[in-house]
Amino acid sequence: MSAPSDAQRMEKIVSLCKRRGFIFQSSEIYGGLNGLWDYGPLGVELKRNLKDYWWRVMVHERDDVVGLDGSILTHPAVLKASGHVEGFSDPMIDCRTCKAHLRLDQLVEKKGIKQCPSCGGKDLTEARQFNLMFETHVGAAADESSIAYLRPETAQSIFVQFKNVLEVSRKKLPFGIAQIGKAFRNEINPRNFTFRSREFEQMELEYFCRPEQGMELLEYWKEERLKFYENIGISRANLHVRNVPDEERAFYSKGTYDIEYDFPFGRHELEGVAYRTDYDLSQHQKASGKSLEYFDEETKEKLIPHVVEPSAGVDRTLLALICEGYAEDQAPNDKGEMETRTVLRFHPRIAPIKCAIFPLLKNKEPLVVKAKEIVQLLRPHMTVFYDESGAIGRRYRRQDEIGTPFGVTVDFETLGEKDAALRDTVTLRDRDSMKQERVAIKDLVETLTPRIRGFISI
Ligand code: ATP
């Protein structure tokens, strides 16, 4: 069997996501709303595991980072000061032939003439600026005075609350404020599944420091973030660091790295790590008239801290995890014949379900009772799934396809019917190697937990 092309691979991934309940199109029964997605029962678990792990590594395991959960609706003054009201726009072009709305950078150029990528049309409008922010009104009056925006990034509430957080946390530079939350951008062309959406989640850290520490911390955070992706199972070979050149960088940034991933549809940004100098705090200090300075007790100096920002997308990372994990290989069916199996090779730490539990036969009461006891034993420690229907091979296959790393089967040996020494032991099957080992039920928790947390490789 030849390997599927990247386009076929992506099609299979999208179809698996829907079929198994990772990702659905938003408002699907009404024809869908472009650029918006709903996460199904497995998608929501995967997303929570990703966000929880980010929070653990970026906040709980550090002394120098605290969290924030800011509001989504944002005062227009905040986004004026940050530059979003004036400048958060993409140049947009319409094709008069096929009526496509396009971003300027999507046009294709043939023999020096710009063309529509959909129909090849050359009758294009002039570029006009299109602001990507969603606007709404707060309160009853729908006029200029009541405008608010849905935040286009989570970062701004961190800058605006900088002084409050500093006072209550009593942190010394360098220290960071982390946030995970929704952001909204009215993207001109949402595409590549969830990669470019109009509503998405970000995981952002604003790490405040003294000016002379900025460049060094930029390197530090780039490395930390690469480690993070490796720890959730993304191979280093598929990650790339792009040193964003001067002409593409925001004017206030002294250095920016894009961490990119090889998606089946090309190499694209997962996260930006940017040294933003003191631009954001200075802007908000100027616009609000409130001091956002930091008093350094050692040097008795007042300064506006500089900031390094690792800003990652939850949805893009989740898509990368699915693309990275997706594989087709050969496995024996119940008759011992080899067939193609689809498997999501998630790292156990982020897999939506950690362990599936199967009684060999559903009509043998003692097997079912034992299997349900194991469900209760494991449930306080991990997400589990009980399945008694169908041939055992089919049940394994269903779990492989959603990335469940471990399967426990209760068989007649568990009941001690064949060999008394095997009483109260089960087979523990590993998703990737498909190897089976015999484990005592009482040892299951201590066997599985280190493998899930990643302390022991299997
Ligand atoms: P792009 O160039 O792809 O539009 P960006 O450079 O504008 O992205 P940032 O403003 O740096 O993105 O946002 C930080 C992160 O938020 C991105 O690296 C990405 O993971 C995520 N993100 C940004 N826009 C979207 C979107 N429309 N859909 C999904 N995730 C997004």
C-alpha cells in the first residue's frame, strides 16, 4: 500500500475528527458558520489535557509566574492604546470575476501579473484595510459610546492589570503573568480546518524583565517552549524555529521567533515568541495616565519593565497533536490476518482516555463484574472507558483510533480458572507496540500512572 499524499492524509484526519467526536463544524445542522468549530467529547478532553499541561509547566511548576483570567469584552481605550483599533488589519482584495474575498498575500503572481488563486481572474479591486476585530455594544445604547471589542489576543488584559497583579503577588523582576483564554479575529479566509479560525484559544505568558535581560530571555523562552512541544509528543524534527526578519517584525520588537510545525498542508506557525521591549506597558501608561512603573528596591530605580511573550494557539497545537499522532499501520484482526489499522499515537499525558477496560465476553457475569471493579479502581487516577461490545480485536481498534494508550482485558485467567497463579491478573496492552504483559490488578495504578505522567518510557 502506498503512503497517502499530504492532502489525502489531511482529509482522513478531518474525517476522523468528526467521526470519532474530536471536532465538529459549528452550527452544522444549519449549514455551518465559517471559521468556527465545536470540540466534541474527545476533543474537549484533549484540549483540557493540553491546557492543563501548559498551566502546570508555565505556572504551577514555577515560582516566578502567576495566572490571570481576564474578560473577553474589552474597553476600546485598551485596544486603541495597544494599536489594534488603528492597525490590526489585513489588506484585502476582491476578485470581480468570482467574487472571492482575498488577503493580498494570497494572490498568485504569473508573469508579473497578480491573479485570483481560485479562478485565475485578473480583474481585482484595489487593496483596502480590513480590521480583524469583532465589535459589539455594551448596554442598551447601540452607538459610538457603547462600542466594545471581543479581544483579539489575551495579552492586553495582562498589561492592563500589570500593576494590580504586581501589588498582590509581590513578585520581583523577572516574573511572568500567564493566561489561557478565547480570542477572536474576523479572519478574511479561515482555512486549513481549525488552523485559521475566527474564534480560538491562546495560551500566553507575558514575562516581565529588566531591559538588559530581554534578549537572553527571548532565547530562554524559545528553548523552554520547544521542550514543551517535545514533552507533549511532537517530534523535534517536525518543529522549526524561524528567526523573524527585521522587515516582518513589529517595529517595537527587538527579536521574534516563530515556532513552526510541518502540518500536512505545509509548514506554519504554532507559536510566536517575541521580545516586545517596553512598548505595551509604555503605551498603556501614556494612554491611561496611570503609572505602570516598577520600583526596583535594590537599585532604588523606577522603570517600565520589558517583556518577552511566548504566545501559543491551543487549537493549532491540538491540530498539530492530531496530525503528529495520526498513523496507519498493520495489525492482526481476530482471525490473525493482518489489516490496516488507524492509530493516533498521542503521548499518554495528553490522550483523552488513558485506559480502556474490556471483559473478554460480555455474557460472562464474573468477567463483567471484575472489569467494572477495575473501572472503579482506576477512575480516581485517570480517564477510563469501559467497552464490552464486539470482538476484542474490534474493541482494541476503536481505542487505537482515538489514541487510548492502554487497554486492560479481563479474561478467564483473571478468574484463576486456568492457572491459580494468574488469578487477579489482567493483560495490559500497549497501543503502539501492541505488546501484552500480565499485570496484577493491585499493581495497575502504580504501573500506569508513571507511564501516563511520562516518567517511564514504555
Ligand atoms: P498568523 O500569522 O498565522 O495569522 P499571528 O502571527 O497573527 O498568526 P499571533 O498574533 O502571534 O498570530 O498569535 C499567537 C498565536 O495565536 C499564533 O501563533 C497561533 O497559534 C494563534 N492564532 C492566531 N491567530 C489564529 C487563528 N486565526 N486561528 C487559530 N489560532 C490562531
